[in-house]
Amino acid sequence: MKTFTEAYSKAKNVIETKEFSGPEWKKFLTAEAKLPGLFTSEGFSTAHADTPGKIRTKIDAESSNFLVRFIIGGKTTGDLIYEAANNTADATNVNERAASLKLVKHLYRAQKSGAQDVWVYSPPKQHAGWIFDEIKGSVDTVKSKLSMDDELFSQSDMKNMCAALGLALKIAEDTKVKLGNNDDKLKVFVKRWFMDQDSGDTELNEAITKLTEGFKKIGVCCNSNTLVFTDYPDWRDRRNTLMGGAIPGGEGGGFPVIYIEGAFTDLANRSGNMWTCARTIIHEFSHHEIKTADHKYRHQGLKPDKTNFPYAKAIDNADSWACFAVDMAGYMPESDRNSFLK
């Protein structure tokens, strides 16, 4: 498993085709929580946005803390999820059902804005891999993994992701307008971030056309009806050094996914850094929509140069797209711009 969309598709299939334990859990999950309705072909259903909360409430209400279990016994979170998944008539799929339910337990609709739902999947910090790869092994091992509830993202982190997305959308829309004006002021910014010493009017006009079409797509992506933020488990051992990620061209699941890492959440919690978090989102959506590459990052110097960083690479570079938009929208401090253009 390599993407969140793979996990989404697997959970969708399991929930739609496999029976959970009965009769109490089956009734709760289908009639009360309406779990099967949460998954659609275009992402999580806005009509069933309260499903994860209902599941968390039931599990939290029926689980016991360590002291209670030690004194009089009781069930852990893992016991309850396993119990819900353990349909004895189909014992071979118990781990897949448990993993699907665990995924939903850590899912949040972080924001509803117009027609858009922003979802955050916040997996346990203790998990080292994708949910269906984690929930394997003996019953005791599975229950232990299911009981891990210390989540990767805080409520503050989720709020900051939504704020950065809102700013990214504002910047993308502003960029579209300025690209449409195609005036001398625009050309200053395009030359600054993309034109090397050998670039002329042909390259300048080509860049403006490409950027215009690209930021139309980025704006649509920022404002998509369903959008998911999560993390990329394969990067867990170095996530604190990374801002984020996205699969070039998208994941094919009908909704965009951005992977948010530790450097992003750390910066977002410090005053005055929302612009750089918005820059990250634009950077990742340029991968997602335009299939840009990572030829160079801002700390490596993004000044176009015919020898070291020619126009052909700059116009294909995700950080150049993102910095161009943030700079032109007026959010990038001059000191940062000077540093990035070294």
C-alpha cells in the first residue's frame, strides 16, 4: 500500500461487502452510524460527516481506562473494535474489518465551507505504516495496535491546515486574475522566478500561458468538494524535516490528497508563518495538477540561471510555482524572497 486512496478504496470495499459482528454492532454501524454511506466514489460523504464521531463516542463510552481494567476488568478500545469486526462466520476478514473501522475512528471533517468538505485522517503516532499493513498478526498484537489512540494531528493542527488551504485558495485566485491581466507588472514576477539570461519573449509568453492554465487547475483543486489531509507513513522516520507531499497527477480516487508532515505543523503553530504553509499547499497542488517536479527547493536557491537552473527547469519546478504566486500576492517577506532567489 502506497497511497491514502488505496487505503480509502480498501476500506470502502470492506465496509460495503463484509459483515461486521452482530447483532448489536451490525445494527449500530448500519442503522445508527450509517457507516456504509460514509464512502462514495468521489470521497467521504458530506451527508454522513457525523459517522466517525458517532463511532468514536460509542467506543469511548464503552472502553475502560487502565485503572478500571486493573481493578474490576473491562474492555480496551482494541477489544471493542475487534469485537465489532469479529464476525465468526467470516473470521478470515476480521483484521480488514478492524482496520477499516480504525481508519474511520481517526477521521475528522475538519471544515465545512460552502460545498467543500475538508477531511483529516489523523492516524495513531505509534503506527509505523499504512493502516491495513499495521493491523496484522496475532489477536493480541492486533488488539494492541487497535488500542493505540494518541493521534498524529491535534485539533490546532487541523485548524491550521484549513487556514493554510483558505490562504492558498485566495493566493491562487489572485494569481489567476493577475495572469489574466498580462501586464508589465505581471511580467516582472514571471521574469523574476522563471526567466534565465537566454530567455526572451517566446519563453515569457510560453510561461504566462502555462502558468495561466496551471493556476486555473490549482484554484479548482484548492476548492474541490472533497479534500483530504493526512500524513505519509513511509516518511515517519523523517517527517519532522518535511513540509508535505502529493502524488504527481493525483491518486485517481476522485478527490485530492495532501500529505502534511511535521515541519508544516511546527511552522503553522508559530505566528507569522501561514504564508509558507499556504506556499506548501500550492507547491503540492502543482505536483497534483501540473505534474511539476522538485528540481530545486527554496533553500537551494531558485534564481533562474542558464547554467545551473535554466528556464526549462524553473517552469517545471514546484517551489518556483509556489513562490511566484505567494510573492506576487504580496505575502512573501522581502528577506525571504531575497534568500530564495540566491
